[in-house]
Amino acid sequence: MSVGVPSDGAWSEGVSSERARLAGASSDDVPSDGAWSEGVSSERARLAGASSDDVPSASARPVGASSGRVPRIAVVGAGANGAAIAADLVRGGHDVEIIDPWAANVDAIRRRGVEVERAGGVVSTTVTAHHVSDVATLRAPYDIVLVGVKAYDTRWAVELVRPLVAADGVVVGVQNGMTVPQIEAVVGPDRTLGCVIEVAAEMFVPGRVRQQTPMWFAVGAVGAASVVGAASVAGAVGVVDAARAVGAAAARRLERVVPVLASAGTVTVSDDIVSSKWMKLVANAAELVTSAVLDLPLADAVRVDGMHDVMREAGAEAARVAIAGGRRLVPVFDVDVPQGRTPEGYAADLLDGVLGSYTLPDTLTTVLQDWRKGRRAEIEELNGHVVREGARLGIPTPVNERVLAVARRVEAGVLAASPENASLLCGDRGDDGARGHRGGGV
């Protein structure tokens, strides 16, 4: 269910006209984004078991779980997504601080604020920013921690802030990849929420975000889904009671986090966040690395001969692995799942959804942005995770293996990202390098 929207009333029209301008079309040819205008009050009421009349409006500043004070929020990892979220939360009236490992980024935010460029112009927002080296000097606890670092940085980043998470605080993994188990291992499942995020945004200049599309979130609790599922199967009184207790605790965490994220975008509550995270991985496996190895914007990469088929099959392989692992095909970023939809059809639908709603002509995927900045990307946590899980479950993933092998060569510096690499992805031959994955992963 869709429960939140950005507070900027001009955002919807601005993005539509910008998308049209870049695509060379009139704004009448672009799908309307007016559906973002739903509020959060009814959802908060549903989670709390109250009527919408009993729940404060989304513009009201929520209080800490037990103290009655305004909750303190930390955004750990202020790249394009994290910085834009932090700025929107501050503008929504929340008490927010940034913790980031990029010294130049922290310095720029301290001097100029977070600058977010959208279709309507650039807005600068003052946000308190800390470098990770400053964390040991901080004392006041955070009630909500939004983790926005790369998936491979999750464990150490959560460990870093663990002493600052309030006893009844919530840590939310607003990331790509299957990072929820890592967060749970550090702070416990009772203080963890998983989150899917979809947006087109980039940051090449410290402190400055170019956000091309609105943000979409799905948030949910893993523990609640697993215990409730066990209760529905077992039906035992003890299990049912445990399910109710976990479900109520999860609802309280969601009630605190949903209106916060609603300051930055549309929020959906997922009753199976692991499946939702896998569906995002289906989309990611199809488009993030595949376009990056060509060194092309996504809209250009998909038009290279043979690449649309490669992207669709990479996503389909991920969907088949997800199903084999007990996950479900569930809607994400407003892409529905018709009854009887096959993994192949769903992967194609997701790719079309990303291309249609979250891709402008010059949109660069996060993987290509990392490479152009000389940084390691999340290839092991994306296509690499599909390959490893496929091997564990006995599901073939030849396209993802090829994508992973080529991406590893790019990261090793032995192959340049180039449109010529399309032949390596579209060809029939594989690459043994994809089978010897390095350690780590989820």
C-alpha cells in the first residue's frame, strides 16, 4: 500500500517536464506523477490499530518511542541517496545528522549544506555532518539510523554506530543488496527494518546531488514475517502468541519509520521484505552492472544489439533463484504481479518499469557512477549474490556469471568498460572467472 509522498508540491510536475525535455517529448507524453500525493496518516493508523482521526498528520514531528521527545535520526552514508534523504528529512522538520566516510563530502556539507538539484532548481539544506572518525566523540543516542552505505560496507558501518543506537532504536538498511541479515547480526532483529529504495540520482561533486526522479521505498520487518508465517502453518498457541508479539513490535517500528521516510518519497509497507528485497535484486541484476560494463547510460545500453535480451534474462535468472529459495514474486515500485506471472515475464515487467519511470536519457546506474569515480562497485552483492545463491540451490545462472566475470575484469583494471563488451555478454561462451568468487557476501 502506498503511504507517503515528498513534501515539495512542485516535484511531480517538475520531474514530468524534465523527463519530457530530455526525451524530446512534450509533457503530455509523460506519465503523470500525481499518484505520489497520498498521505501517511491512514497507514500509520492501520499499523497502530487506530482510526486515521487518532493519528497525527504526516507533517507532525514524531516523538521518540518512549521519551516523548523528537527522535534523533542519523543517516549513515551520504552519497546521492543518503544526502538527498537527509536534506528532505530536515526540510520536513526532523532532527537529522549525517555520518559519512568521504571527507570532502563532509567538508562540503558543513560549508554549503546539502545541495539537491531537481527539475525545479537547486535547493541547499543545512544538515549537521560528521566524518566517521568523529563518531567516537559523539554521545547522544539516535532513535532511527538510516544506513545508506554500499552493501559491502554494511557490517562495519553498523558496528561503528551500534553504541549510539538507542535501546529502543531502529536501524533501517536503505540499500541495494541483501543486507538485512548483517544489520540484524549487529543490533538484533528487534531493532532492524529492511528497506527497498528506487530512485535515479547521482553525486559526482561533494555535497551536491542531482536527483532525476522521485524516491520510492518499501519497508518491512523480517522477524515479523517469519514468525507470522510459522504461526499460520503451526497454529500452536505459543507460536501464535509469539507471532502477535513480534508483529506488534514490528508495527511499532514501522509506525516510527514510515512517516520519517515519507518526507523523502513514497513509502510502501511490505509484509515480506525479504521477497521485496529480492525483487529489487531482480531489477538490479538486469540493469546496474550490465549497462555499467558498456560505460553507457542505461537508456543507451538497453538499445545496444542483444543487450535488452541479456538484461531480461539476467533478471529472469535472479527471479528463478529467488523462487527456488522460498521467496515470492511481489510488487515493487508500482510494478504489479498478475496472477500466474512467470519469472521471465515478471523480470521483463520490472525492467520495463525501471526504464519507463526511473530512467532519463542520461541516467547512469550506481555501478557506473562508482567506476567513473574510481571506486569499487557492488558487483559481488548484486549479480554475484545471484550466482552464489543459484549455485547453492542448483539453479543455472549463465548470464549472471558472464556479467559478473566481465565486471570483475573491469574492476581489476584488465578490461576497460566499453560498448565493445556487449559481445562478451551476448556471446555463448562463458568465463571460468565467474565461478571462483572471492570471499564475503551475504
